[in-house]
Amino acid sequence: MFKKNILIGSLTGLIMAAGLIYFDLIPQLLHNVQAANIQLTLFNSELPAEDVDIVGLMLNSHNNWKTLQGTATISNYEKDGQSQRMVVEVLLAPPDIIKIETIIVEAREHFLQVYAGETMYDADIGRAIFTRMPLPSTFVERDLNLLPTSLQAVHENNTEGVPIVYPHPIASIISSPLSELVFPTGLAQRRGEYTLVEETEILGRPVWGVNWQKADDSGQVILRERLWIDQQTGIVLKIERFSDSGFEFIREEIYFDHIVLDAPIATEKISPALFENLTEKSVNDYFGLPDGFGTRESLP
């Protein structure tokens, strides 16, 4: 269940995003999808001054670092006691270097995603297979122009009165829930109630602890999160997502175990040679998609 809901879903989203970027259709589709999901991505304009500064830092977080290397843990919990844990290694030097390696601990599954030479590689190490797809680096620079850099710009991102939320373009293609912590501009564009609850340290870095919650039209709180935001960069170093009953039962927890910023990344860590001993599959065969899926002709 967890693999299907968390990892495979994001991998399929990656394929759709990459294919649409390749056909130069992603801006239009992103526009439509975000508008359709607006009830989950609204924003509160009446924040205390200190919270506004934090949100602004998150909006511009991707400008505050050049490279990121680290490991993180992603845990998901069910009230019946089921749980799943993923260990993730990440190497990033946008827009040229992307490496995400994920091990699903209980399932003993191992996935690898690498972007190199304007090609995105996805590998299932356990099955010894991989696939690749073209992904021009220009899509990052182009779609960065869509991102709001201030609260005013967030409120101006709307069509016919409906606000739009734009994720960072790299966050859209990384097949990991960790992507929204590394590129938190999408989180910062949501409507909801933000409360600064503490200042502390994680991994030796000063952070703000912030509670976030969103209510439906009746005033009933339906989403609750607690975020620890790096004071220097705006990267979210830890997030806890709660059930709708309050800040008691954690249904998902993501946190960095280790992080290094702005250090050189060895090129061999993202080399296509990593896939030499694996069998190449077509994109559709790799993800179990029907023939023709993701082509221009298959789009509505």
C-alpha cells in the first residue's frame, strides 16, 4: 500500500511531467492541475510579521544554496500499527545534477534516479532494470520564471479569482516526497494558519518550528503539519504530518539525518556508468504503462 501510494505514484508523476516538458506542454497542464486542486493549496494573508518573513524565505529557498548532499528518513504510519520506512540519499546541484537513491526498508526495494547529460535515468536496482528519457535543462530556467518571490506575487497568481500554486520545476520531477522539503516554494504558497512555536536547532543548524493547519469552509481543521525550517536557507529540515484529529497521531514524518550545503559533488556519483550492469527498458515497460501513454497523441 505504502509503495503504491508514495513511491510509484510519484514516479508515474515524474514520467508524465518529463514527457509533457519534452513536448513543451507542462505549463498549460500544471496550470490546469493546480487550479483543480486549489482547495488544498490556499494561503492566509493575515500572518504575524515574523511568520511572513519565514514564508518569504521558503518562497526563495532555491536561491539560497548551490549544492545539497544529504540523507533523509521518510516514515509513514497507520493507526492499525502498520508502518513503512524509506531511507533516501540526495545529491543536487540544480539544474545540472540530480540524484535520488531510495531504499524501502521493509520491502527491501531499491530505486535510483539520476539526471545527467539532459537525460533522466530511473532504475529499479532490485529488478536490475532501468529506463531513460530526454529532459532538456532549459525547462528549469523557463519554469523558474513562474515561481512567486513574495506574498504579493502569491496572491497575484490566480486565474478568474482562483489562486494557482507553482511547485519548483525540479520538485515536479523528483520521485520522492523529500522534494517538497528541499524545494519548499510549493508549501509556502498554501493558504492556512501558520504559527511560530519555537526556535531550536536540527543538525547544528538554527531552525524555526512552525505549526500549519488548514480548515474547510465550515471551519473544521482538515490538515495539520509541523515544519522545522532552516533559518539560513528556508529548506525544511523536518516535517510531521498529522491526522485530522489533532497534533497527536503522526501519519508521516520526513527528516534529514545529514545535510551538507555548497560542497563540491564528485561527477562519478551521477555518471550513466551507474546503470551499465542493468537491463534497459522502454519508459512504458519500466512503469507498466500502456503503449503510447504519454505521447502527444495520447493527451486529451
